[in-house]
Amino acid sequence: MDPRTAPPPDAYLGELIERFLPLRDGEISGPTETLEDGEAERFGIAMATVDGQVFSAGDDAKEFAIQSISKPFLYGLALDRLSRQEVHRKVSVEPTTEAFNSLTELEEDHLPYNPMINSGAIAISAMLHHADPQQADGWMMDMFGDYLGRPARLHPRATDSTATAHRNRAIAHLLRHFDVIGDDIDGAMRMYNRQCVVTADVRELAGMAATLANGGVHPRTGRRAIRREHVRDVLTLMFTCGMYDTSGNWAYTVGLPAKSGVGGGILAVVPGRMGLAVYSPRLDSHGHSVRGLAVLKDWSCEWDLGIF
Amino acid sequence: MDPRTAPPPDAYLGELIERFLPLRDGEISGPTETLEDGEAERFGIAMATVDGQVFSAGDDAKEFAIQSISKPFLYGLALDRLSRQEVHRKVSVEPTTEAFNSLTELEEDHLPYNPMINSGAIAISAMLHHADPQQADGWMMDMFGDYLGRPARLHPRATDSTATAHRNRAIAHLLRHFDVIGDDIDGAMRMYNRQCVVTADVRELAGMAATLANGGVHPRTGRRAIRREHVRDVLTLMFTCGMYDTSGNWAYTVGLPAKSGVGGGILAVVPGRMGLAVYSPRLDSHGHSVRGLAVLKDWSCEWDLGIF
Amino acid sequence: MDPRTAPPPDAYLGELIERFLPLRDGEISGPTETLEDGEAERFGIAMATVDGQVFSAGDDAKEFAIQSISKPFLYGLALDRLSRQEVHRKVSVEPTTEAFNSLTELEEDHLPYNPMINSGAIAISAMLHHADPQQADGWMMDMFGDYLGRPARLHPRATDSTATAHRNRAIAHLLRHFDVIGDDIDGAMRMYNRQCVVTADVRELAGMAATLANGGVHPRTGRRAIRREHVRDVLTLMFTCGMYDTSGNWAYTVGLPAKSGVGGGILAVVPGRMGLAVYSPRLDSHGHSVRGLAVLKDWSCEWDLGIF
Amino acid sequence: MDPRTAPPPDAYLGELIERFLPLRDGEISGPTETLEDGEAERFGIAMATVDGQVFSAGDDAKEFAIQSISKPFLYGLALDRLSRQEVHRKVSVEPTTEAFNSLTELEEDHLPYNPMINSGAIAISAMLHHADPQQADGWMMDMFGDYLGRPARLHPRATDSTATAHRNRAIAHLLRHFDVIGDDIDGAMRMYNRQCVVTADVRELAGMAATLANGGVHPRTGRRAIRREHVRDVLTLMFTCGMYDTSGNWAYTVGLPAKSGVGGGILAVVPGRMGLAVYSPRLDSHGHSVRGLAVLKDWSCEWDLGIF
């Protein structure tokens, strides 16, 4: 079933909502007391095509923190602002069977495995911050604005949760120890923490994916968010490493470059065609949205979207 | 540079031979006393398109043992003869940062990480052998014949080298211990060892890749070698796991599903378009042909062949 | 409480039986259908002093397979027959946090960590078998006879259980791969398997421990079972490595060189004074007799037997 | 050779100095620009008996930072001030094959393996600091004073070297993440860092060891430095874990509870008899004094001091 010949996307998205609304497995991330009423139950789906159409269903206007979905975008920013060579002197490009927040690989190889896991993203943040401590935050906010098609903003109450703050700081000190990052750990952590609480609704998230699908240019605004030559690097690492230690299974069952965040969002890129996004905050043990995985698996299969 | 608009492929392949002939790094695998004169220096390149053209340069008529290049093809055979579900109850689909012949992952997870490493391939061989001990070898030889476009044959002197025989047998006993495979370890090992010494020349190897690029049908004979629905599984695992613990780097720098063998061969698939193959026996420390890596990296870059 | 001033040992041992008879945690090793009636419930305790006295209580006349308790004794035999230097070229002396039957350390270091775990004991067996394939089994049986004070015999029905046979054979092939052992894997495994099914009752087991406590001479027969200079090596490795990955906790809570077997036996050495033994087949998850651990912990504490 | 029948200890110590003075392998720890002239070449040996005699040779009046030698003493202080139970809820007692400064075990087990490695010692420091933030430093300084027989003092220029500061802070944040320690990371690190730069000369170091050999009472001052019941815990952990990932080899070749520090000091306890100490700053790759290891290996062997 090809999207261009299939029933109207709106109908299909609505059907996916119905199909998976009963799925209530998983746990939300972070302290429940900060949740808004009904937040855990939210469920939105969107798709944005490279020619600028956007379809959506469900809770499609609620903003949430993108969390780790920020990682491929920061990585792209680092490629643009620094260079492939400079970035990959400090961060490798290998998938890992360790969890997203592991320190083990640092102990063994002294370099983060890839930019899609916490250690790699902290290294990327440190690089950008180090390149220009005054400007780096502005680069980042502008970059997210280009992908979102409107000025980026931060989640009002989200900050680095205490559940992960100490682990990430441990990673940062170990990166410092191995000379992957420099002395300004506080600056690097601030940048890392801010990128995680950039907000989007699910339609905007699909637009971010569509921008990558479109060679780096936002389909609606026509603004370039990342150099064309770096899009393939970002998509490759999303494909091989984006879903952490389940990346292999994701490649096998969904077959699309993707990234998820513990805020409940997940996006996937169909190169040359469109961006897909799901928002539903209940997570599995790997930190992926339970409904997000289920939706994208069926969607990719039913529309035959996989890259192979 | 697109192959359809580029200078004649023959000229390009000849130029690649010239470019990398001086590259003599790496070591051949196995005992040198069994080598033919000049075997270590051989260097051949070929490409086969989905419309049946074959181009080649260098030592393109020398047959060699395909070794681990057999793994994706056996995996496809297992999918066809058994089923996805049955195969993946026993073998996972995750990339690994361990070496191709590691036992460590078995100790941790009790299942081989994927069918592209020795433990997974031994499990696949055992499954097929177990499914029909009388017929399985015939299935295998027929399948390779379909990919080669001529009856499959085994290397006259190659057998499981003593360098790896005991390690592979250790893997087999550990697989038996964890009930991944059954009691007929000798039968499984025989099948595993025979698949490794199937021979091809570099033009035939490109044809095997082209068969996968062509949805499972050999471009010249028109014979189907694998069901269409399983081609994507094979390509996905070649992309994420085919180059062992360097798969991430390969995906990043070459961006094509590929597989290498310690016999010096390496093939890559450009889905929908063509198969590429290189033969040169000197290997790097990961067991990949040194010239093979260098050729495919330049080729993919210069013809912009990467899937992203 | 010192044993020489304490109430009569017989009374104390009887009291220990009473104290821990209600403790019925743990699982027996191996297939239950081969058990004799009530075998799982057996419970015997014994102590043998260096001046030849033996005290016991409970099921003190039932013979059982010593299983891994054989390991320090085979190690001592290897020291006597070969030399410290020759033995430790192939087996290290480091404690491990891996389980007793792990292959992981071989993958990392290519040598067994110590002679008290399966990989080390298989290496020791191979060394002895290799030194003289005709005589080695006789050396072993004579050695056990010297420790037992009567001719050694093998358990009539016990053989290498299928539960561990394939894992041990995997270890053997990996040892072969790393050139720790030679080609006669079957010979080494036969020797390894036979040592495990040597039998003793709990009084004889205490006598084996007392022989080590007595500098290598059996207190009752006066026969030397191991050279004096090697007794310290055996005791040191029993202390640091004898209880596998719980050796640290054992040293901390009991403080005596000890060794346990999955047959339900456990022995401990009080250097210069006596040997202690317990027999009770229910095992904890590490393969140690549950009652054995409980008895020896209290006994060491109440009689202040720890070496520090 | 027993020390009571051997030639005068002074002569023996002088002979050891001569024997190993030519041994100049190894590297000093830390930045060379802070070294005093000739510091790297210093070499002192001392022994202190439980009846109050002290013998020494070589550079026996130079004070140096005890560094990790502080660990067993802080552990003893924690046992005295808190309790066995409270301490070991947060720190295990297992030897490790990881290096002294590894974070890997925390990732796996979420508890430090033992109090003799950095992670365990940081946890111990945090416990003590948390128990009474105002008094804890005083307890520590008093305790070291009791072992030294004079008021404790800190090295004037030594501080936590930048080479290890970030790694230790990474450990602290990971301990915090796993709730092993509380929020006052700075307080814990200050206590950890101060204990490392307590100074002693080699005669005083031998006295510290002799205090443990003497059941916790300083032989010269008669002051108790640790409760008798906790001495065995300290000695046990020094024996099984004191020499990090070489503890097994140390137990095998020297056979005494011991602890070394990167300042070049190393002490060993002969229970009931005496304390031994060596000072020589060149270290092997595990962080042990090269001459220290060589001296104690010969000394233990020639005087037959091993506990087994």
C-alpha cells in the first residue's frame, strides 16, 4: 500500500489511533506529580510530506519535551558547525548493545560509541559549547527553529530529571577524564540539558522528520536546517544507532531511520518522501513509547515504507 | 556521478585496480604453504547490473572460497525453508561490538546476536540440517547454484582451518548447552564448514549481489534464488551486522548492505540497481579484505551509491 | 570457644544437625529420577583432627560424588607431578567474579583464571593426561586413595551430567583454540569427568581436609598425599578462589580455605588443626550446599576458627 | 628462616636494600615537576614487631602520602563508627578482576565490590561524612594518629591529582545515581581526598601494620586504633582484595594481608607478629611499588611468613 494510492492519510491515522488506544502498557518517565491531568494517556500521530502536507490524528496539539530526539539534530549541527572529521575524532559511529545511558563503553574504548546515546550527545554538546561558549546556545535554538518552522522554546517545568542527572554527570566526568571533553563540564551539561527540553507537538515533530526526508530543507518554510551533505550521516546513524540497544530489531521490523525520547515522542524518516511522528508517553523498558513502536511497526509494514 | 551517465564501467573498474594495486597492507588468512603462487597478490573487481550486464577488471576468473559471505545466503535459505518466526526464536537481529567469532554474547544472552556472525551461522546451519538431515545439503547446494547461475562447487583443498575449528566447535557446544541447537553437532558443523568453501570468482560474486539487488531473481538466468519477501530481511541484516564489529563504520562510510569473507571476497548490494564485488586476499585485523574496503569506499562515494 | 576447651565435639556436631535440619532451601543438582529415596534430605557433618580423631553426626556413612571438591586435589597432583611453573604457565591464580562455569574469562585473557573453576580444572586434567596418557588416571586414583585412607572408587551411576557436558566441552575446545591444552580433548574430558565422581562419605571428606591441615600427611594412615611445599598453594587458592564468585564473601564470613561440590559436599581446612566437612545435597544458586554454608558459618564463628 | 632465629633484622633489611637498589623499573605517579630532587629513587624498608621493636634501612625518615593505603584504615573506622551491617549494605566484599579505578562493576551490580578499590572507598568516605559532617574529619585524623603513634598530618602539596580527580568524581556521581551515597558529593570527595594525603615515613607505616598485627593496639603507645573484633574484617579484605586485580597473585606469592598506594608505599601484616613496610615510588602498571613487590615477595618467602 503506497501512501499516494492508499485511502486518505487522515483516515489511516485515525484508524491507527483507534487500533492502539487500548494499548496501555508501559510507564511514564519521571515523577508523576509533575504530570498534567491525563498526560500519560495522550496519543497523537502525524505525518508530513516533503511537498508540505501535514496530516494528523489524536492529541496533535500538545507540546512535549523532545528529550533524546534532540540527539540526531545536535549531531547534524555539530557536523555543520565543526566538521565530520572533528566530530568523529571524539565520537565513534558504532551501534552498541549497551543501554542508552551506559558508561561501560567509555571504560573500554575511551570514546562514546555514537552520537545517539547519552555519552555521545554529551560529547557533542561539549564540542559545540567549546567552539563558541557565547554563541553555541543560539546556534542550537536557531537550528531547532529551522526544523520546527517557528522559534524554538523550552519546556517550562522540565529540567534534567534527578533520575538521570547524576548518571549524566558521571558520564561527563569520565569523558573529561579521557580527554574527550574539556574543562567546562557545567557549560556542556547545560547545553545537553537544554536540548532535551526543546518542545514540539506531534505535527511539528513530523515536520522535523520531513525536513530530513527532504534533504535538509523544511517543506513548508523552505529554510535549510542542515547542509545536504550531512543529512545522510544523520540518517545513517539514526538507522544503525537511533533506537539504542534495540536498533537492530527496529531496523529489522520497521526499517526506517528513527529516534525516540523519554518524553514519549518518536519520529521516523522515509527518505525522499515524508516524516512520521507519534506521541504517547508510556514507555517500555528501553525508554521507547510503547504505542509509538506499535504504530510505526504496523505503518511501515502496511505502507511498505522500509528502506530495503 | 551516476553509473548510467558515468564513463564506461569497464574503464572505471580498471582505474580502481590501478588506484589500489599498490596497497599491500594486511595478511592473508590461514597457512601460507597451501597458497598458490601469487595468490596473496590477486585483485579483481566486478559489477553486475539488475538488467544482466557484468563488468570486471583484474583477476576476475580466479575462484576462491566465499567463506563468511555464505552467511546471508544461508540465512535467506533458512527463512525460505523454515520461517522468520522459527529462525528468530533461535537467533537475534542485533548488531554486536564483539568480534565475529566471539562466544561472549552467548554467555550473556544465550542466543546468537545475529545470523552474520559465526554463532548465528552455526545455529542457522543446525536448524537447516535438523529440518531434514538428508536433504539440507542439497537445498544449500541448489540455493548457491541459483545465486551463482551455475552448479555450486566446493574448494578442493579448503576445509575448516584448524585456526578456527576449535573455536567454532566451542561455539557449537555452547549453543547446544543453551538448547539453541540439537544433538547433531557434527552434522551442523559439516554443513557450516561446507558452506564456507563454496567457490565463486569475482564476477559470479557480483552476480550473487545483483540477485539480491534484483529482488531475489538472478539477472541472467531469471531463476529465483530466494523469496522476494525475505530479500529485505537479508539486506537489513547485511546492512546492520554484515561487517561484524565494524558494521557501524561501514554503514557510515559506504552505506550499502555488504558481506566479507576471510577468503578475500567482499560483496555489496545497491538495491534495485546492481551488485558489486571485490576479491583481494590480504585482510585487516577484522578479517575484511583491505583492498576490498578501500575500493568500495571510494566507489560508493564517487558514484553516490549509499542508501541514504 | 576453642575446640579443645569446648563441650565434646560429638555433642556440638549433633547440635548443628538439629539447628539446621529445618533448613530445606535450595535445589538438588541433576535429574531427580536418579536420586535414591530421601537422598535430597541427607545431612551429615564431620570433623577430623590432625592427631587422627574423627567426630561425626547425621548421615555420616553415605557416599556421594565429590564433584568440584576434586579440583584442589587435582591441582595439588599437578604441582607434584609437573611443577608450579609448568602448571601456572597455563592457569592463572586470580579470583573471578564470573560463575564457576563461565567461558568469558577465556575470551578475555586466553588463560583460565584459576584451577578452582571448570576451565582451570579442565586445563589441569589435560596437563596431567598429556604428561602420561597411560599413567595419569592411576596417579589420580592413587592420590585420592592417599587422601581418603582407602582405595578410591567412582560413583556407580554418576557420569558427567548432560546439564554441564556441553558447556565443559565448549570450554575444552576454547582451551584448545588458545593452545592451553593439546589435541587429546577426549582424554582430558575423561579425566575431568572421572575426578568428579570419586566418592567419599562425610567422615572421609573431613579426613581429606585434615590431610591438608596436617601438611599433606593423612592423620590416620601417616601416608603423604601431597608434597609439603605445595600444601600452601592449594590452601591459598582454596581460600581466594575455592567458593567461586562468592569466595570473597566466604573469606569474610567463614575465613577458612574451603571447596564445595554440586554433589552436596563441602570441606574446610583449619590449618594445623583439623578438617571440617558437611554433606547436604540441596544447593543455592551458586552451587553450594545450603546447609553446608550455614553450618560452616556458625561453626567458624562459634569456635573462632577463621585464619585472621 | 624464622625472624626470631634469623640474623639481626637490621642486617637483613640492609641486605634487601642492596639487593633491589639496582631495580629501577616502573614509573612514578603524577606530575614530575612537583617531585623533590631524587624522590623517585628513594627506597626504605621497615619492620615493626608487636612487642614494640622497629627496624629499618634506607630512606626511612622521608614522609610520603599514603594514598590508597588509607583504604583499609578508613574501612576499619567505618566498621567502628557505624557497624558491619550498615557498611556492607552499601559495599560488597568480593575481589574484582577490574582495575582499582573501574566504574564497570557499578554498572553491573550497583554496589562497589569492596572497600579496597576507589568506588568502595568513596562510598566509605561518604558514609562517614554523612554520619556526622562536623565530626567525621576529626574521627579520621584521630584514627590515623592512633595508628601512627603521633598526630596525623597531611602532605603539604599533594591534592587529588587531576589525573584521577575526574574519574573519581564520575564514580561519586554514579554512586549517587545508584543511591549508594547521598547528596553531599563534595563532602565525600573532600574526605576521600584528605585521607589519601595523610603522610607517614616507612617506619611509621610498619607501625600501622604492626597495630593490625597486634589486634588493633599500637605496640609502642598501647593505644587502641580499632576494635579487636573488626581487625579480622580489615585483614580479610586486605588479603582478598588489597592488591586490586593482582590480589590473587599476591596471595599466592606473598601470602600476607597487604595494601599499596601510588605514593610508593606498601605495607603487609604478619598477624600476631609484625608489620612490614616498603617505600619506593616507582610503580608498575597496576599502581604497586615495583621494589615493594620484589622486597615483600623475597622477604615472605625467605622468612616463611605466609599465612598458609
